[in-house]
Amino acid sequence: MIWLKLAWRNIWRNKIRSGIQFMLICGSVYLGIVFHCLAFGNYKNMIDQAVRMGSGHVAIYDTLWFKTRKTSAVFDTKNIKRFLSNDSRVEKFYERLYIPAFVQRVSGGYPVNIISMDLKEEIPTHPLLKNLEWKPEGKEYVIIGKELAKKVGVSTNDRMVILARDFYGEVSGILVRVGRIVEFPLKEIDCCVIFADIDYIRDNLHYNGKSHEISIILRDMRVADKFSKEMNKTLIGSVKSYTWKESMKELVSAITIDYSGLILIMLFLYIIISVGTINVLFMSVMDRTTEIGVLRALGLDSKHINVMIFLEGLSLGGFSSLVGLILALITNIYLSTRGLDLSTLYRFVGGESWSYGGVMINPVIRSVWEWKGIVGYTVFIVILSGIASYFPARWINRLNVAEILRK
């Protein structure tokens, strides 16, 4: 205890110097934890948006469709739906059929993609459709983007004729009616996608009971890998299940790159903080060179000198990190409940930031309690502060006692 008191007193001999380093360490821990929790909250939001827009936590495909997106690679869903309905881990599951097509207009055809789904079921939860206060009046009603409506020249309740190949490869015409025109934040959706009722498309194109995809939303996404492996034991033929990490590799890559950048920035910051800590301890030791020389002359060995300087670095890093941790936790309470609204920033940059890695982003980011990162950032800076004490301790112990006292 006496060594700890001595180390604490020595740190604050120069209050300005130690105070500046205290603020730097405290600020680095604070920023590291806050940005880490915000980043994980953003990734959680991105994953949630992506799985509800696309493949779910687990998706079932014909392997040919998964690799080539060949339209004929469909599978019968009857038995699979019965199995999913009885599994308590499944929150929801959706069937989807993806059909390339042409919308007829006076000047020719305009290429589109039909995403056929159960509109009544998906509108309340689908990230692109959930704000629509609309229930389809009939199965022939579709949802299109504002840009597509402009190019085709249609408005709400107008009829359109869509040309597409049916299950047998023959070109068929589908008569649909525009139910809603929406300005989608994703340009590739706004200009080129039609959301249609899956049963209506199946009936017109003879895809009876068949789908390209079953998107499965789990109650706990952490069991996705285990669930997928169990599903693959029950599926037969070329039909397989894939986790969201396998089916949305672009999203995984985007998250990995973004998080790697954050870690790299914080690593550089922490290295700078470590150099600053070394400088503070060096200056503190140099100010006490004569004092330490007298202690060594009285019989204090180098081990005790090392302990004293090590405790100085550890005390400075530990106290600063503790204050930074407390401030970060208080901030995270607010950010996890109220969130950080970036809608103004998104509008300022022209709307491009609404999507990242092919996924629409909610402009309000709520942080999460990612305890591995919270503890990791705090402990890491304390360890670095302790390591920083090695260099001044090594320097002072290499000086000759007689030369120190002579000076």
C-alpha cells in the first residue's frame, strides 16, 4: 500500500503535465467504448434490416439458384413450411419468387424484376414497405417505385401488362394494377422492382406451390448456424439452407471492413497515448533523479524502483481509464435508449448514405452493450500504461548512483 501511495503522490507532483495525460487517456477510453458500442449497434441494425429485406437469418434455396440465380431453379415448399411451423425457434418465415420481366409501354418494354411475396404478411415488417398504411385490395395490386412509375407513365390504380417467362419457359402476360407508388431510398429498387403477390404470380406463371427462397426470421439470430445445420439434415436433393453470413457476403464484408477501420484508428490512438504516457513518466523520473539516487544509495534495489515506477504508470492509466469508462457508460445509457439521429447528415450528403453494403440503414443508430469491447478497451489502455513504465524504469536503473549524487 505504501508503494501505491508513493506512486500516486509522484504522479501529481506536476499537476499540469499529469492532468493533460489524464484527459488524453480518459478521452481515448471514452471514445473507444462509445464508438465501439455505436458501431455494433449500427451493425445490428444493418443485419436486422438486411435479413428482413432479403434472406432472413437462415434461407432455403435450390443450390443452382443460390449459385447462378437461374429462374427455373425452384423447389416445392409444402413439407418445409410444415416443418418450420412446428419449430419454436422460428419467429416468421416468408416465401419469395424472383422473376425477371418487361413492363409494356407505348415505346416498347422496360426491364424490371418482380419480387413476389405475401404482401399482407410482409408489409408490416419489411424495411422498405413497413411505413405503408395500405392493405392490398386484391391479389392483382402491386407496389412500384416512383422512378419506375415515371418511366412507365402510370399512376395509382392504373393497369400494367408485365411480360415474363412462366415455369415452362413460355412468355406470358400478367395484368396487374398499381396499388401504391413509393419513393424508395434505394435507387436500384425505386427504378426497377415491382413488389407483387406471390400467389397471383404463381397462378399466372404456373409456379404452383414453388418458390426460389424461404426466408426464415429466428427469435435469436445467434442460433442461425446450428439451425442451418439441422435444416440441412432434413432437406433432400439440391435444396439447402444457408445462414445470412453465407447468403449476404457483401454485407459481411462491409461490416468487417468498417470494423477493421475502427480498430485501426483506435489502435493508432492508443499507441499515441502510450507514447505520451512514457513521456510523462520519463519527465517525472527525470525530475526525481537525485531523489531516486539517494534512495538507491540507502539500499533500495532496482526491483523496488521498478515497482514504484510501474505503479505510477498503472495508477495513471487505471484512474484515467476508470473515469473514461464511467463517462462512456453514462453516454451509452442515453445512446442505447434515445439513439443518435443522423437523418440531418444523410440529407446533407444527398441521401447516398441511406444504404451501405447494399442494405438500407436506419438514420437513428442505437448503441448496444457490447461488454467484450467495453472491458477490452479499458483493460488494454491500463496494460499499455503499465508497459510504458518499463522504459523510464530501465533508464533510471542503468544510471550510476555516484554520478547521480555528484550532479
